[in-house]
Amino acid sequence: MSINSLMPPNSIYANLRSAQQPANGMSNEDYSKYKPAKIFKNAIDNPPPPTTSTAQRASNGPRHITGMTFDDRGDTIVTAAEDETFRLWNCKTGKQVLLAIKTLHSKKYGVDLPRFTHKNTAIIYASTKEDDSIRYHSLHDNKYLCYFRGHKGRVISMDVSPIDDGFMSGSMDKTVRLWDLRSPLCRGLLTLPAPPIVAYDASGLVFAVAVNYYSRILLYDQANFDKAPFLTITLEDPTLAQISYPPRPIFITSLAFSSNGKYLLVGCSGDAHYIMDAFEGHLLAKLEGHAGLERRSMSSPPSIEPAKGSSGEEVGWTPDSRFVIGGSLDGRILIWDAQNLPQRTGPVDLKTQPHKLHPIVGLDGHPGPSRCVRFNPRYNMMVSAGAELAFWLPDNSQDTEEIARDLLRKKGPA
């Protein structure tokens, strides 16, 4: 289905009046109306002709966008891709932002985990080769502002504080480092038994650290990060033992707090994500129905041991935290309703089975695996990415036709 067949060309972004409303108070039916308003087929550079050294890489299929981030206002999104470039896209016009250089390259160091700072002209991102530094980059004049050095392994997780210039990073060197954009020196260090995944809560006063292989999520007070965590959550899913024994381990690839701070969304590489109680650590819900991005494509055989694969950016909250949106290896965009989660009190029981949530909506239209999915923080739009980039808007044409029919019925015959 072509994009022009979904909406009139002049209305895709010129008629953003409805899309410029936040996703508050939306119903299940509203999400079913989303369709790709525009697909960018040139969002990634084509790979060079395969050689002997690249033959194995070519067998994995086309290059993918690996990460993306909105600025605070939701006006711009930055994508990072396996072609070692990052690009800016205007969410209102649906066009790539033209800077002095249209496409920003990082061929020497690679680019991953792009994160906007609180200025829409600067981002931080992790390296994929050469060294393990984090780079602070000005988009305005395409210059590096600072290098944050210290990690001795690839950075696999990064989050920016919602309240100040702080940010933190988790690395394969089994450490979490806390930083401030105003200084290249690390201001805090946590040493862990396995590579960590990190996330701030909406207040910026608490942050979470997930430790794979141990299935633990540690919650720290930002002001006392050098002390022990004030809460240790054990993620244990008793339903996995019904599938295989011993149960296959859970591999955590992302963390995201709900906007009210009550829940913690745990993204995993396999065919399930989880929602935890962020206050006491109860396992509340298991999100099913998608094909996990642990594999690169549907034709790839599943591995025996869990691994990150292509996952990590495919699941997140809507701005009001009433719904969870997620991608899938088969390309669908899935919506889970998280408004009626079970309430549990008392001691945490690891044998209590989680409430299983199945998608209320499954949207088709994304070409290839939907590896990255994000909802705009201010506007009523979604973005999905993989081998291509897609902007999603609600298609209200059917509503317009129904309103017109109602008016004609009320008017009666001429």
C-alpha cells in the first residue's frame, strides 16, 4: 500500500492539527487508526558491493537503524544506523532536516544509542568501534563538544536525566558511570557482576540498573548512588518453566519507568516483555504477542542461549503511560493496554504468575522488522524504524466520511 493512498499528499503533515495533540485520553479504537503517513526508503545508505570479508555480514540482510531519540519538544527525531551515520528528521514537515551536511557521519567510531540532551542542537551517542568513549556532538555546526572517556568496553545502555545535565551509561565492562555534560570527568562509578542496563525515573531522583544473568533490577537514590540500592527486584517468570525445563533465562535489553513512577517496563530480547511494580518489586504483567528481536530475521533459527540480538529500542510507554507500544520481528507495531494492571501488596512472591497481556491492536505497514519504535513525547504520532523509517499518524478520513453522512441524514432530502 502506498503512502499517498492513505492520506492526501497535502494533508500528511500540513494537517497536523489533530496530530499535535498529546496522546492523552486515547482509546483502543484510536490506536487502531494509525497508519504510516510517510516511509523514508533512503533513511540508510546502501552497503557497498560485498567482498569476501563482508560476505558473512551481507547474509544478515540490509542495514538497519539501531536507535532513535526525540528532542524534548517532540519537533525533531535523530536516528542512528549501521551505515555509521545519524540523521535528523522534522516531525512536523516529515522531511529530513538539512544542515550544512545533510547526513552526519561517524565512520571512524561508529554511532549507537543517540540521545538528545535538553538542547535540540546537541546529542550524545556511544561508539561502536575504535574506542569506548561517549561523544557529545553539536548538530548545529557538526562538531564534537566533548569526549567522555573511562569505559573499557562497549557502551550498551545510556539515559539522560530528565531534570538536569546529568546522564549515565552502562557498559560491557560491567560498570555504570554517571556523568555531567559540563565536565568530561566521570562523577560516579558502580561496579556490577554483569553488563548493566540503565534508566532514570521521570523525577530524575531515582535510577534503575538491570543486571543480566542474575535477573536483578537495582533501584538507587540519585543523591546517594554510592550507597547500597534501596530496592532490589528479582525478575522471575514462573510461566517459563511451562515452556521448557530448565526455563530459558530472561535477557533484559531496556528499562523504562512510567511517567507516574509506579511501574517499570522491562524490555527483553525474547518473545515477552514485563511490567514490574516500581515500589515493591511485584511482577505485574507479561506482554506477549510479538516476535522478539533476538534474531535478525524470521528465517534465522533461534539461539540456544539468550542474547541481545537486534533488540533494545523496540518497546516503550506512550506519554501518558496508559499503553505500551512495541515492535516485532515480523514488522507489526503492537499496542498493549496497561491501564488495568493487577494491584498486589505484601511480600513479593516469585511463584506468582504474572497477568498475561496480549496486544489490543496490531498495526501492519512497517516494511521489515520494526526494530525501533517510539511515541512522540508531545505530538500524536509514532515512529518506527528498521531497514526503513516510518512516521505514523491516525487516519481520520473514515471519521470525516461518517460525519458527512450524519450531516446529510440530518439535512434530509433536498
